[in-house]
Amino acid sequence: MSSKKEEFISEAEEILNNAQEYLLNLQDNLEDPLPDDINALFRCFHTLKGISGLFGYESLQKLSHTLENLLDDIRLGKHPVNEPTISFLFKNIDIIRNMISNPEEYNDISTLLSEIEEFRKSPPVDVSDESAIATISEEILKVLSEYEEHRLKENIKKGKSIYSIKTTYPLTDFDNELRTLTERIKTMGELISTLPTSEDIPEGHIGFSLLLATTKSEEEIKKELGLPTTVIYAKKKEIPHREPAALKDTPGTGTEKSLKSVTTTVRVDIEKIDNILSSIGELALIKGAISRIENELIDYFGHSSLIFDVHRINQTLSRRIVELQSLVLEIRMVPIGQIFARLGQIVRRYSRETNKQVQLHIYGEETEIDKFIAEEVIDPLMHIVRNSIDHGIEDREERLSKGKPEIASITLKAYQKGNHVVIDVTDDGRGIDTEKIRQKAIEKGLIKPEEQLTQSELIDLIFQPGFSTKDSVSEISGRGVGMDVVRNKISSVGGFVEIKTEPQKFTSFSLTLPITLAIIKALIIEVGKYTMALPMTSISETILVDKEAIQSIEGNPVYNLRGEPLPLIYLNEYFEASSDAEKSQYIVVAGVGSKKVGLVIDDILRSEDIVIKSLGEYLKEIKGFAGAAEIGKHDVVLVVDVESIIEETIRKQGKLTYSNV
Amino acid sequence: MIKRNIKVLVVEDSLSTRSMIRSIIEDMGEEYNVFEAQNGFEALKILPTENFKLIVTDINMPDINGLELINFLRTTPRYKNTPVIIVSTEKTEKDIQRGLALGAEAYITKPFKPEELQNTINRVLNR
């Protein structure tokens, strides 16, 4: 993909995410929609149209143009903001998303366009009369945009008074002062326009006239702001005081408008960061070479101050490399809150579609995770959340009859645990019905009727391909992916999923993910005649054992680990490599919980930081490897994919746990 | 050495439109020196720091809009004669009319071809 195209896609996605957020705000305040939200939404489509034109996406340009027209009608009060309008816009945002990823499907969009035009013409709203602003002087009107003029009319129609507030600031730092004032004014009513002026202003200063629509009196404004205020339009009769719209609880809008966020961040393709990382990896190799030369010099010439200098400098180099590595890794990290915000949208939207009231609780949104992993897990998380709303959470009547709170809750929680980040998604719904799963599994031939499975083994069945307990595929969670896809996706980034559930109480999906994929600590191991790397993130301990200590249950090898049977996988058998270990071997304990296994290997050489490189398209099909890495003196080794080996063994053996030792 | 003495200020809140306008103007020759402002606030901050030969502005921007900026330019002696080109959409015809009434020299509607903007700039600067 060309970088121009990527730039376009990432900007377009950002715009669409914002648009969705504003749309949800509007949906939450249908009785009194915030003009700021409508305007922001208009601007989203406006900008989208602009950039799609610039990048040559003609269909998208036309579509966003037509939608912009609709939004323009809405913001100018010519089209109502109601539930049908909101759904219509949601629908079109989905279409645009699809259009960005599959532009070839949208060569003919005439139907889509005429649909929007049709919708625009639907119920017309009576256009406000001009008489209200007849009293406003042309001096003020001439600098208002059509939209601002509309807002002025709307406010007058609602019985608000209009004031002009004047202020002067030094040119050097007017922006901060003006911004502070603007925020204060916005708590009193609607700020319609900000007019800069230099007339009658001392040298080196700049003046502003701010147009405010409010229910407050002239005295109140003057008292609160202490600034010269002129009445532009006075309300005719006293109307009951109500909270100004701008005071409504819209967390985050303040910071979103901050200029700072725009000017201090840069958007960088993650590939560029990876390139830096691999350069650092090469630096580390050079450092290793210098150490080697240093030792050889000592062997030849004995210790000398010159060699000590080399040693000292190499030490400094080594520290700098580590520092550089962690700095670059930090760039890749993003707060998980970014993902949670997107999930929040899904929750709000689907709870509406299913008519289930759901309250979202978020904890640990500041927890940081690698950007790449974050992007990989968003789809699985979305699927889990949809599943919770669709299958887990009961409808209102059912909840009330069970004595549960009417409003269901979904909790998203993230926290760091060692080298991992854990994301828990918990709902307070009906839990997972293991008996239902059992029957379904028998029906599908996944298990035999007489088979006795533990609760957790039954729950684990939902990760089997093609497994779904709802007879009719629902509109929400039945969108093509099953839980097997969720698990595969998570394990592809080296993570795993666990489920906890209690009937009628809760279901909790716990995703354990590595913090980063870029540079990882690995054990360099020997399996038969091969050297391989084993990521430390998957390992909990290593044990040196005598061959005799390995027992066998039902024909499968196990090791008695502190009284618990640990199923073993011989890596040399798995990779079909002959082993020459005679008496003792190493067991590397990997995985967690019910999926803990011991990998039997011949030797552990050392631990090393590695950068995993993909095997490329050609070798993609090879099972059991996560990639390759360069170690030591320009040697390339394969990196063992522990998660996929465990999964594959489970599939082959049916299960991994043994109830009796 | 060519002096980059034709300083142009581009006021536009969309990053991609802004950089697109920048490269269109920079293509006109090395004597063009483009400065960017992403909104009216930034424009007001940058204005006193350079002697701009031309200002290219959008109209629909949050807080301080293009019309308010044009009004400011026309009523401030220092910028009174600095030509302004409005870059806006054909949708906002009323806004464009107001902009011209306030004293903008020309307008161009999005989407536009590079030559359209370049021709307009040449026309405005050469008279």
C-alpha cells in the first residue's frame, strides 16, 4: 500500500470514529441536541469529502458530499434531528467504512446517492422566520457564516438574549487568555461567534467581540466576566431558567478541542518504528562483536589500559542501546483507553439496537500496550462485547423478574501483570449454560454423549470452530466470526483467552496479551541438533529432570509438578528432530491454568533479547513457529510458537488435563 | 540563490487540504514560501510575524471563521491591502458572497484542480 493511501485511510478512519462519537452524543440528547455536536458532525463529512477528493476516491467523495448536504440542512434547521435521522447516518457511516476497505464494490453508487437525496426531502421542518433577526444590525451579520446566522436565529427564537462582549489582549499570548475566556463564556450559554478586531486597539494588542446567546441578564454577564457588554438583542419575556446547553455533561470535549493534542503528536507508520528496532538489533550484534574482539585482544596482549578503554566504551554503548530500545518501544505503546473508547461506541450502539440498557464501566484505561497488539485485539474484543450484549445480558423483563438491576453492566478492565497486559470483559448477564453447550456439542459431534467433561472443559468447547448455541444466528453477534476466530487471533499475538462464569450472575472473558511483540526475551534452546528460540513471555519455569521421572498416563507422558500432573510435549518429536539426550532433559513449563504444559527439550544455552521477523508468505504455512530471529554471531534461528503447539496438541489428544494421577 | 520572498499564509483546518494547497503553491516556483495555520487563532498569531503577500483561507472553521478573519484583515491598516483568496465549497455560496463583500479578492471552490488555484493566485498577485 502506498503511504499516501495509508495516510488517507488512517485519516478517514479517525474522522469516521469521531463522527460516530458525535452521532452517539446526539442520540443521547435527542430532545435538546447540542449545536456543537451537529456542527462537528457536519465538519466530519465536510473534511471527509475534502480528503477523498484530494486522494482521488471519487465515489466516496460524492457520497460524503451528499451526506454533507444533508448535515448542512440539519445544522441550518431545515431537517429534523430524530431517531430515523440518526439511524440513517449510522447506516451511511457503515457504508463508508466498507467503501474505504473495498472500494471496488462501489463503482455505481447512484442508488445510495438518490437514497440520501430522498431522505433529505422527507419531512421538511418549517424554516425559521427572518423577522427575529431583523433588529440585528448588518455590522454584526456581515461576518457571520450562514451557520452562525442560523444559530443566532435559533437562540432568539428560543427566547435567549444576545450580548456582545468585548475584550483586549496582548498579541503575544492572546490565544491562551481567549481560550480560557471562551470556556467560561460557554458555561453561560452558546458562543455564536468570535470576531477579532484591531480598531481602537492599542499597538501590540488585539481585540475580540464575542457574541453570546444566553438566558442571563446583562448585569449577570457583566458581574461574572467583568468585561464591557452590549445588548444586541434582549429577550422579550422571562422564561424559566434552565441549564445552558453547554453545561451538559460532555466529558472530553474540552480536551478534544485543545490545540495541544494536534500540535505535539505525530502519526508514524509502525513499520518505520520496526525499522528503527531492527537497526538497534544490529547495533546490539556489533556490540557483541566488540566484546568478542576485546576478549581476543586480552588473550593476545594481556590487560592494558587501551583494552580497558575499549571495554569501558563498549559498556557505555551497551547501556545506550538498552536505553534506545526502551525509548523506541515506548513509541509503540498506546493507552488501552483508545480501544476502550471504540468498544464504548459499540456497547452504546448495540445496546440500543437490542433494546437492552447497558451501563459501561471502564477501569485501567491508562494501561499501555503495543500499538500493533492493540489493533489486532480490537476485533476479538468487539466480538466478545457483542456476544455479551446479545447472549449474556437478559432483556429488561427477564432481569426484573430475576431481581437484577434493570440496567445491565459491562465492565472493561485492563491491568499489567508481569510481562503481560490483561483485559477483562465482564457482564452481569445470565452466565454460560454449560448443559446447553454440552447438548450442542453432542449434536455437532464434537463430543460423545457418554463423555464426562468438567465445567471448564465444557466452556472451552465454545472455542471450537463452527460452535454456536443460538439456533438462529442473531443480527448482532452472528456476523461471520465465531469464538474460534477470537481465540486464533489472540493466540496469533502470543496471548490467550480464559472464561469465568457463574450461572445467572456473570460471564468474564479474560484476555492475557504480551505487552509488546517487538523485542522479547527468549531462551535459546537446543532440540535435537537444532538451535531454537523460545519466547520467555510464554514460560513460567524450567526444570532439569531425569528421564526416569517422566511418567505416562493413558499413553501420554506427564511429569509430577508439585503434586499436579503436567502434560508433556516432546519438542524433538513435534519437530521430527532426533534427540541425543541420554539421561537428563529440561522441561520448560509454558502456558497457564488448564492449558499448562511442559515442553521437553535437550538443553538451554542462554537467554537473549530477540527481534522476531515474520517468515514471509512462502513459509507461512509451517506450523509451530512464530517467526525467525537473528542471534549471536549472525546465526538465524526459528522462534517456537508455544501457543499454537499447545492448541494443536489439545486438538490431537482431545484434552490436556488428567483427573487422576 | 532565489529569495523565497512571496510569503503565503494558508488558513485551513483540514490537514490534508492544507498540505495539498501548500504543495500546489510550492509547485509554482521556489520564490513561494508557504506558512500554515490550522485555524483563525493560529492565523492571528502568525500574521504579525511575517510580511505576507497573500492569504488563502477556508471559511468554515471552528471558533474564528474565515469571514471574521477577512473582516479583521480589512479593518487592520497593516493587512488592509493584503489580498485574500477564499477556498471554500460551492455549498457555502452565501458565505462566499459575504467574504467577497468583506473584501476578499477571489474565491475558489473545493474540489479544485491545481491549475485553478495557481491561476487564481497569479491573477490576484499580478494586478
